Amino acid sequence: MDAGIRERSHAGLLFAIVAVLTSCILGASWASAASEKKADAERLVEKSRLTLEAFVADKDMGPPLKSLLPRAKGVLIYPQVLKGAFIVGAAGGSGVMLAHEAKAPHWSGPAFYTMGEASFGLQIGGEAMEVVLVALTEKGVSALLSTSVKLGGNVGVAAGPVGAGAAAATQNLSADIVSYARAKGLFAGVSLDGAVVDVRETLNDAYYGKKVTPTDILVKGSVKNAQANKLKAAVSKAAGGK
């Protein structure tokens, strides 16, 4: 065999080996990243359950929230939103949404979202807070199904009533979305006018193991994850279900 041919053959073999090794390394790296994202999503679901249960258990917050949930079309729960920064990512401003299934007393989801808007302030003080948004209208849910929505723009948002007589006051609410928050142990209805809610696609995809949209998750119900059953049960119980 000619020396030049042998060199080209060896070079080709070396290139093939490098290509295979590179593919294996990239594949392992991708799998590891996907696994981490899924774990992040699962932790967020569990934190959201604990946040909702804390809101419902509060003597001032629980009654009005429980009076709203039976007629809710959807609920969006943020275990942590940071003051001023509104980090778009796992560190803060991430939450989950569940939608009420019209034909059954069940809840679909969760779908993953972020929240951000530099001008938004914490009227109840503190550097971070937990937030619960209750969508009372189909318009409110439809707006949240879009890639990005600015609250107070095309969709109305109002601070929910808290304290004595708050449960009765919820009957007169006409906003598309009603918002509640807790910071440093203090619960309050808080305006989220101007806050921007975005879909967190990477967590949705990681949690369900494939490319999905909020419509796939919340409306079509084409994907499910049993890890969310405890969260769904908590929302159903708070809404008066079993």
C-alpha cells in the first residue's frame, strides 16, 4: 500500500474515533443537563404545593382564597419572586400553573412559568415573596397560555381582599386574575400590574420528556406526570374537592 494512502486511512480512522468520542461526551452532557432540569422542575412543583398549603392554612388568607378557587379557571403559584431583580430562571421568579378541567372536577398541569418586571415593587415589604394568581375568566387563562403576557395590559389583574369579610368580598371581584402574596410571614392582596409572565419552555420540556406547549399541558391534557399528583390534590382540596 502506498504510504500516502496509509496515512489518509489512518487519519480517517482517527477522525472517526474522535467523532464517536465527541458524540458520546456531548450525549452524556446533554442527558445530564436534561436530568438536572427535570429535577429542578420536580422541586418547583413540590415547593408550589407547600406554598399553596401555607396560603390556605392562614386565617386571613385562607378563607378568601378558598372562596375563589371553586370558580377558578386556573391557578398560578410562585414559591419565590425576588424584589427588583425578577431573575428569569431557577433562582427566582419561577412558578407553575394548573388549569381546571371543565368537564370534570380535576386539574390539569402543571405548566412552568417565570415572572418579571423591574418596576414591580413589594407593597408588603421584604426582599422576596410567594405569589398565588387565581384566573377567574377564560380570558385570563387564555392570556396565560400565550408565550408572554403583561398583566394589566390586555388582561385585568386585581389585588385580592384579605382579612375579616374578605371571603364575602371575593363574590364582587370581576378581574380576570386576582393576586395574593406573602413576604416575611405577612399575607396580603398585592397588585401585579405591569408584571410580565412568560412560559418557561426548558422546564416544561424536561418535566414531560418532550417538546410541549402550555396548551398541550393545560388544555389538551396530552401529557401528564404522576409527580404532580400531590400538587393537584392540594389544589382540588382547597377548591372544595376531595
